[in-house]
Amino acid sequence: MRYFIYLAYDGTNYHGWQIQPNGMSVQEALMRALSTFLRKKIEVVGAGRTDAGVHARLMVAHFDFEKELDGEQITDKLNRLLPPDIAVYGVKRVRDDAHARFATYRTYKYYVTTRKEPFNRQYAWRLFSEPDFGKMNEAAHTLFDYTDFTSFSKLHTDVKTNNCKVMHAEWTQVSETEWVFTIQADRFLRNMVRAVVGTLIEVGRGKLSIDGFRQVIEKKDRCSAGSSVPGHALFLVDVGYPEELFVL
């Protein structure tokens, strides 16, 4: 039987989602807790792989177990076993052919602030001057016109295609000194959101025009895009699946 597990985590102390040979990952911590509770080795597959320091308000993963599980009971037990910076929100039975990676959409948010924030420094990137968010939104909306985002992909990855369908991309102001960039797509490439944000910041600082942003995408060359912004201000916030995957 297959189950989807819904969780959140503060990525500050982890080497990303994916199991790493040189440090603790969220996947490893979750597998360890599941294996302890179910008393057998449990493999977990995530909806994606967040980088080191990146957070998730909602990540989805799947695992298999031969017996019927009580979702509320396993949620409670896992939260007792997991460290304080990882929380399980729920466990749901799904069809045996359901796969966490095959989501219909994923949504990320990236937070920036123009004020020094002692209590928010781990969750927002500080900008020392305010960029032109209007121009950044103009540039962001051009993402809808393209599907090949090679220019925003980490080099030498093992994916078969760099095509993605961006459904939403917009900067919104959340306070006098804080803004958030929300982007939703059917899939994301490694490092894509951080590279997109870094390139949009160049537009906002006047270093790149709207047409220049288009040219960056069209070149299909990572070296033509801006630098990747820090991971600590990036959150995975939603992952969606078809309703027919779930067993009631």
C-alpha cells in the first residue's frame, strides 16, 4: 500500500531534502523516523529536492507499507520522533501507482527585505537598495511565453528535458520593506527559482532590460543569466495532485 506524507521543515540545519554522504538531510531524518516507528527500513520519495538551507511549508513524499495505517496515529507518532524543525501534517492513502514526483504543480515563494531584520534573517534576503519591482514584474510575466528554461538550470544535471510550464510568476509587497516572489509551474529545474530571482533582481537594478531578460531565456545558456540568490529565503509552499490518486 502506498501513502503520501505531508510535511514542513525549516531547512537551515539540513543539506537539502536529498540524502547526502556528507551531512544530514530532511529525507534521511524522515526515513529514520518512519523506520523506527514501523520497525522496518522504509524508503521515502519526495516531490522534489530542495537545496541546502531551503525551507518547505509543504513538501509531499510517498512511502510503501504492507499494512493499513491510521493516518492520525502515524502523524502523531512521527511528530514525536522527528526533530523540532520537521513537522508532519498528515498521512493519506493513495493508489499504488501514485508517485510524489508526478505533481500537477509546485509553488515556491522567495522573500526579500530592504531592512535589516534580526528576527527574520534566516527567512528573507536583505537588499541594500530597493529595486524597481514594477519592471521586475514585467520581466516575470514574460516567463509565460517560454517553455525551455535551460538558462535558469543548474549545469550538468541528469534531467531529460529543461521544459517547464510556468503558470504564475509575480512580485507582491507584503509590508513597507518586504516583498515576496511567487512562482508556480508544473515542474522546476535544479536551482531554477533562485536563478530566475537573481536575474529579475538585475532587471530591477537597471542592469538588464525586459528585452534583455527575454534574450537570456532565448540563449538557453546558464552563463547568460544572473547569479543564484541565497537559498535561505526560498520556500516550497504547495504541491498539487489529481484527486483521483487518493483512496478515501
